[in-house]
Amino acid sequence: MIKFFRKIRQKMISENKFSKYLLYAIGEIILVVIGILIALQINNWNNERISNKRSIDYMESLVEDIKSDIIQYNDNIESYLTDINNNKRLFINEDFKILDADSILKLVNVFYMPNKTTKQTYEKIKNAGLAESLGTELTNNAINDYYNLEINYYETLLQWDKEYSIQYYNYWFYNNDFESSSIRDYDSNALPFIASELKRKNNLIKLIESTQGRNYLRGAIERHQHTLKRVKEIQSLRTTVKKQAVVILTWFTLLPNWKPQMVIT
């Protein structure tokens, strides 16, 4: 094709048809420009397709992360409610005293909740520079607030609970008044105790009814109530984040050329 146009140019020059050659040259330039513009447009379309595909992948992964968080929050809520009720039972009435020592010890409960929130996808989104272009302004704010504010504060609460739970654990399990068993039902429970079952039970009740024991129980109740309140608040924001992510994912899937600013919120 290039040789063909070159021959035409050479023929016009040899025949001294300068005006025709000039028009031809202009036309050739226009064709080249049009070709470049078409190539750029195709390249832009391809880049947009790749970008949208990456956005879809991120959104799908983000929704899965949030689903995983939902499972953890629900488990935590159930665990905190159980712990609070068990600890309150030791305050409100004395019916726990009919239980054996190991059963009473399980009402004390000294375990803290591990952090299992999932932030891998969000970190990838931030590293890719997409944290402010995930979708609409509402979507961006919801997702960024969830991960940068609420999750960070939640992690702080878990760390706070962990530190106090360790102190709590040391009081109930490492003291000279009560020989404790494992509340995880390990084989060590089959090992003999120095004191009789009745004496172990009475010693544990004394710890529970002591001022220090009651302070530890009260502190655990308040700590778990506060954390439970925050978990429920995070759940509300998490629901908003998930809805927004699903909406954006739907638009990306249905309309390949869709841009976030096209959605009116």
C-alpha cells in the first residue's frame, strides 16, 4: 500500500502536477491522522476494558471479604452475648453454686476474640491508586470509612480486650487459692487435684465473691458490652458498604463502558 501511494506521488511530481500533488499530500496526511485517531480510540477502549475488568475483579473480591467479615461479626456478637450473660449470672443470683467447680469456671470465661477481618483486597485497591475511584462518592466514602476508621477502631477494641483478658486469665488460673482445670476440656482435666472437688468449688466461689473477683467480672461485662455496641454499629456501615459494592459491580457487569459518575445517588 505504501509503495502504491509512493508511485502516485512520484508520477505527479514527474508530470509537474504540483497542485494535484499538494491536494493529494493533504489528503494523505488526513488519512494518516484519521488512522492515528482510530488507533488511539481502539487503544483507549482496550484500556477501559482492562480497567473495568480489574474494577470488577476488585469489587467481587471486596464483596467476598465483606461476607467473611459478616461471619466474624455474627460469631463475635453471639460470643459477647454469651459471655455477658454468663458473667451477669454470677452477680444476679446464686444458682451457679449448684454446679461443679469446672462448670462454674466456664461461666467466668477469659478468652478474647481474635481479629479475623479481611483487608487484603482493600490494600490492593489502595496500592493500585483506586481508593477514591471505586464508584460514586457515596461508595468511596462508605468503603474508605469502613476500612480506615471502623475496622481500625475495631482492632483497637480487640487489642484492648486482649490485654485485659490476659490479666483476667492470670487472676482465675494462676493463683494460690484455686487449682484450675482447663475450660477447653483437654486431657489435663483427668489429672488429679490436690484439693477435693468440694474444696475447689468453695475456693472458686470465694474468688468470684471477692472484691477483686467481682471487679474483674464487672470490668469484663462493661468491656464486652462496649465492644458489642461498636460491632453492631460497624455491622450497619458494613451493610451499606456491601450494598454499594454490589450496585457498582452490577453496573460494571451490565454496562462495560459505564463510568462511576454516571450513577446519580
